Amino acid sequence: MTLPTPPPSPTPPNPWQCLGGSIVAGGIASVLYMLTTSIAQAFANKPLASDNFTARRIAAAVRTLVVGLSALGTGIFALAAIGLFALGIQLWLRSKQKTTPPADS
């Protein structure tokens, strides 16, 4: 029985791809940040209309959950943007090290 051959390894990313991905992730994080602040302000400006204690607790929990999930998405995209930018810098520095000729002493 013959073993299947592994697929060819993908090409490594270049610094420009990392920079482009960082810009896209940063843009998404910015839009999500604006969405999060507008959601939080909308919830703060509209008080609950019910006097029922249970309804108030459930509504507060739902509001907290919605704002928290929106903030989580914002943070994930912001961290991805920072990571991609750092990876692009690292790849750029490594490519500079490979192209510089060794110094004669």
C-alpha cells in the first residue's frame, strides 16, 4: 500500500501582504469600535420601561452581553491588525538580512 504524497507547502507571505491584511483588519476594528460605542450610547440613552425586577435583570444581562460581544469582536480584529503589522515588519527585516552581503574584515 502506498502512502499519499503530502500537498505542496504554501508560499510564505510577503511583507506587503501582511501590511494589506493589517490595514483591512484595522479598518474592520475601527468600524466595530464605532458600532460598539453607538450601541452602548443607544442603550444608555434608552432606560428600561418596565418596573418588573426580573425583566430589568434580564434586560441588563442582554445589554451587557450585546456590548461585550461587540467589544470582543473589536478587540480580536485590533489584535489581528497589530499581529499582522508586526509579522510584516519581521518578514521585511529578515529579507533585508538575507540580501545584505557579508562584510569583509
